[in-house]
Amino acid sequence: MSECVTLDPQGRERNRRMDVTTNKHRIAWHEAGHAVVGRHLGMPLTMVSIWQTKYTRPNGSTFKMWVGEARGDYGSLSTHDQRVTSVAGAVAVYCWYEETSEKPDFEILVDWMSPADWTIDDVEHNPDTMSETEEALWYKAMWQAYALLNRTNGPLWRELKREANKVIRKRFVSTLNIRAAA
């Protein structure tokens, strides 16, 4: 079985390894979450893509990892809607991979967010140093994204599944002609 590693938000290698296919699916669901919620909130979206890249460790050994990107005009959204779209990637992975009928454990989502996910209005926010007020705003955004994406009654769940599967199959999905739902 081919394996890949995961990196934490600071780019350090995590201790757990995962199957390359599982990593590919996780990244596809993550990027699809950004795309689906962003479109729903009215963000012009241009592209969703994933690709495999090779990283070199300090000791010279290498490993492969899937990475991705959902490109859009995040600045066209309000600060709150940018936050909801930013957390939607991690929330989508949670809904696909971890969701149970119990109350969601959003603490795990913090580790699933990249520095780009924490960037709002071109300012990167650090989850380790933010105020309680700012942290409450991020958790509010997580709940809103969860309400949209959860598999039990989230109105965007089916759209999320379709988008993630398209990204998994094609690696690149041009969304230039897809408009936000009216």
C-alpha cells in the first residue's frame, strides 16, 4: 500500500500516516467544502483543484502528499461569510469522515485548517493566540458551515458529495460557468 503523511498547519510532519487514496479524498472533500459553501454565500468561484506533490524532509528522504485549492473572490464576501467559507473545508471533511449523531467536536477542525484557511481580509489569524471573542466568531462560523453541510439535514450535503466526487475523478474542476444558487 502506498502511504503519504499529513502536515500540520505549520508544515511539520504529523505522526500519523494514511493511505494515499484516503488523503486524496480528504483533500478533495476539503476543497469541495470551500467551493460549495462559497458559491452558496455568493462568492464568485473560478476553480477547484487537487494535485500530488513531493516534499523533502531535512534528512533528504521524500514523501508525497495531496494538496488542493479552491480559487475564488473571497474578498467579495462579508468578513463573517469569509470565515464560514474558510472553515467549510475542514467541516466538509468532518461531515464526510468523522460525523456522528453526537454534538460535533470542532476542536479537531483546527488541525485540519491550513494557514490559508485562517486568512480573512488578507490577515492570517492564529488559533493559538486569538482572543475569546475572536475564537467565538470562528466557532459560530463552524456551526453555520456544519448546518449547511452535515449529512443528516444539511441542505448542501448532496451538492458537496457531487463536487467532491468530481474533484476526485478529474483533479481539476473549472467552475467559471457555475453561479451561486439564487
